[in-house]
Amino acid sequence: SARKFENGKKDKPSRSAAMYGITASLENREDVHTMILEILDQMYSL
């Protein structure tokens, strides 16, 4: 929405930036999908 970019800034910082940073720093990106799923499973498990 336009409200989100009022004054050229977002209301909240992007939460996906950290995940992009992690994956960009990896030398071997073959198993990124599996790795991300495992990280998210551990973060959000009960």
C-alpha cells in the first residue's frame, strides 16, 4: 500500500533481509532451501 512507503520509508524494516544476508554469504548454496526450512522449523517449534 502507499501508506507503507510514506515519506519514502517503510514503516518497519524488512524481516527477510537477514535471511538474504545469510544465504548470500554461503559458498555452497545447493541445500539452501532445506537449510532455511530447518532453521524456521527450529525457530517456530513449540
